[in-house]
Amino acid sequence: MAIDRRGWLPLVALTLWPGVAAAQLPALGPAVERVASKATGVAAADERAAMARFAAYVMALAKRDYASAYAMLRLSFQAANPRLEWEMNLRKRPVLWADGTLRVLRLSWYSDPAGQPPGLYAAFDFRGDRADGTMDCGYVVVHRAVPDATWTVVRTDTSEVPPELIEEGVPKADVLRQLPCYLGKGIATAF
């Protein structure tokens, strides 16, 4: 497998040790891929606010503060995922969000996508590497209905890849196709 490691420079590192609060929100570096789909006029303030919601959500999950994380979900997402069921599903996967460093690899912007409530959406594709060699990857999508509104989490998916399914820092080919995450342009995915 080939991987372009230039995109793996320290992008945004969110240390996810339980109990550790982020002192200051790091800025997304220039190495983070940015994709805009019909989104015009995405300001730096939009990026900071969307990143702040993403960071608050993943930090709440890292600290196992499920009440705070659940409160960040859009009401329709809460309605589709009752609190007890949502929390039980997270507790079944205790190592997710618990250890390691998350790096944002791509930030995609969408304005008023078809079939979704109007507004601005930001999708954060990330990778997390843990000391035991396990890798997490996935995405979190946040939404703002109107300017100056609060960003809410509207979709999230995360997978865990154990060390035995990783070669040279990249999930094996048969695993790679099943992951909900984007790992960068340098990953060979045409098998």
C-alpha cells in the first residue's frame, strides 16, 4: 500500500485523555484538505466555530461526559437516537474516543445540501492513533441552520481498526473498503 505521508504532518492534534481539558482550540493547519461543495463565503469565523463544536463533542466523548455530548446533537438526531440507546451503543465500544490523538484530515463544506435541512454543514474526517497500535477513523458532521446559530452535531460514524489489520500505518485493503473514514489522497484505494 502506498501512503503520502506529507499530509500527515501535525495537522490538528486533539489529545483525548479522559479528564484533560483543551486549554485552547488549535487552528486547522494548511495541510488539512478543504473541500467546498456549493459553499460560498465560508469565513474563518465559520471554520473556528465549526471546529469548536467538533472539538467540544469529541472531548466530551473522551471524558465519557455523555450528557454533554448528547446535548450537542441536533434535536432530530436525538429523536432518531434515544439517549439511553445512544449511550449504550457508545459504552459497548469503550476504547473509542478514549485514548490517542485525533487528527483532522479533511474538512468538507456543504451549503443547503439536497434532502437536508437548510444551512451550512462542515464534515470533519479524522484519524486517531492509540499507543496500542489501534487506529480509529471516522467523521463528525456539524450543522448551523442560520448565521450566528449554534452548531449542532448531525451525523457521526467511527470505526476501530485493530493493529493486526494495519500494515505500515494503513488498514489492509479488505478493511480499508469498509471504513467510514477518509485517510488522505495518498492512500492507494484502487485494488
